[in-house]
Amino acid sequence: MAGSPEEPAERRPVTDRPDLYTRVMEHLWRHYALMSSPERLAAAVVGVLGSERPPAHRRVGPDAAGIRIAGDLVPDRVWDPLVHRLARSL
């Protein structure tokens, strides 16, 4: 599986920041059991693409429960920069 701890070095992306790639992948793998299946994610993408008025955000799966609650409480104009800042801190 791409990005797994057992992923061969030759399959890892070429990057100027291998330390950042490793930290992000370690973070993702800690939460892997909560992630949605690729099929469920693909179905959500197809649904959004086929919508006349797609939502600004579409959260999929059990891992999104906390994000869903926070997203309901925080406006998008506040949420988006916050998520961006958190992603940069990884």
C-alpha cells in the first residue's frame, strides 16, 4: 500500500523535504483504522461532482466525525485557514 511504513524506498515520492513526508505519513498511519475505504471516498466524490450545487466541504467516514462537529460550529472562512495552518505544522 502506498505510504505504508513498509513501502519500498524506490516507491516513495522524490521530495526536497523527506522529513516532512515521513512525519505526515506516520501521522496518517496512526489513524489508518478510522479512514474510509477508497470505494466510499470515490462514491462521495462522484456524488459531489454530479451535484448541481456541490457543498464547500464533504466529509466522509468515521474519521470525519469530530471534524464534522467542529465544522458545524465554525464558519468555513475561519475553518479553512485553521486547517491550512494545522497542515503546515505537521
